[in-house]
Amino acid sequence: MRIAVTGGNGFIGQATILAGRTMGHEMFSFDRSEGNDVLGNLNRLTNFAPDSIIHLAGVLGTHELFDNPEEAVQVNIIGTLRILEFCRNYNCGYVGITMPPVFPSIYTATKICTDRIATAYRREHGIAVAKVRAFNVFGSGQAYGPGHPQKIIPTFAVKSWRREPIPIWGDGRQTVDLIDSTQVGRILIEATQYHNDVIFDAGSGTPYTVNEVAAFVNAVTGSLVPNEYLPMRRGEEPTEIVAQGQNWELLSWEPRFDMEALVATVNSYHAQAQLEVSGA
């Protein structure tokens, strides 16, 4: 199969490209870093002639997007609409990435909107549609620092390696469902085989409290610095997030929490933390 991935050079995009190639597919990355834009000219997609598009391109963030909601609406909603129109015109499948609708945030609102649009295109135009609901994705290479959303593992790992307090928004009793990017990429690839608006949970089904995650990260780094508890950020609420295993029976395997992958990910931020401490 010929599969194009919008946002293919991003964190999840790279994992998806690798998973697709490992599974024998011909993969193509359509990414802004290479001058491609879902709001602009889609000729390179036309030239590749994909059988399916995995649409990952978007503006990410939770509290961050309240400072620039218009860009999020343009890229996340209008960009998705243009990809769906491409799929309609060129008879290719569509796989969208979504999230549990737990936060009252701009990003969540855009994902709910694009989910509904994709469903509408499936029902009205007969486009092959599938969706992957991503939970708390982690992995080496997930960005940390200015200009990037504050994701749990990069933030906790860098702070812990720097012997600074891990910031916890709220009381830390809210739960997360951690899944490594390799498994998410594999689910996205397998989702291209399904057409009827099916939704796959991309989580492990294993909940951990934020306090437990912080304790684990500090154990890996050897930090004894107490955590710093802060007010919840804009667009966030205490939640109990855990995948229920929706449509796992359709996969050729079952996702799981990978402790070794989490340890390797935490260790991967050691060098970045040391560089920041030294001012390099």
C-alpha cells in the first residue's frame, strides 16, 4: 500500500513512517518542515498518489493554544477539511488521529470538530475513514523546550535530570495512560485497513497517577528533589484517563504499557538536560 503521512517528520509521524516501512508499505512524508502545508498546495500528495492518508499534521497544545486559537482552528480544522477533500477527489482512504475528549481546551475542540467532519464525509461521500484515539504518547525524540507543548515525560525527565522540582499541575492524583510512539505508529498503519469510521484506542489500558509517574522518573534519574505542585493550567481538568481497548480485537496484537521503553525514554533526555545546565 502507498501511504502518505501528513506531519510525517513530527514525533508520531516518524514512528508511523518507520512502522509502515517495517510492515512493507511505501511511505511518503508530507511535512511543513519540507515546505509542504495542508493549507497550501497539495501537488506533492497528488504526485505520490496515495492509497491512504494518515493525517497527523496540526497545531498542538493545551493551555498554549489559548494564546493563538485562530491558527489552531485554521490548521487543525480547515487543514483537515482540505485533506478530506483530497481523499474524496482522489479516492484514497483517510486515517485521523484524535484524543479522549477530556479537556475544555482549544485543541480538544478542534479534534472533536474534525472527528465529526470526517464522519460526515464518510457518510455523505463514501470515503474510507478510520480514527486512532491517542492517549499519553511518549518516546525518545518527543520535543521539549520553547515553542513546544509541555508533554508529561519530556518535562518530567528534563526537570528531574537537572535536579529541579518536577512541576505537577493539580494534586497529581489524576491519571494518565502511557503508550510509546512505536505502538501508536503501528496502530495507525493497521487502521488504514479499515473503512467504516472505526475508532482504535491507542493506549495501554493501564492507568498511572501523575504522582506515580513523577516518582518513577525520579527513581530512574536518582533525583531526590521534591515535586512542585501548581494550579491546573488553562484548558485542563483533573481526569482519570485510561484506554478501554476499543477495537483491539481487530488488531493483530494488543497494545501494552512498556516499562523498558519508558526507562529508555527518560534516559534519552539526560544529554539535553546536561546541555541546558551547562548553557551550551
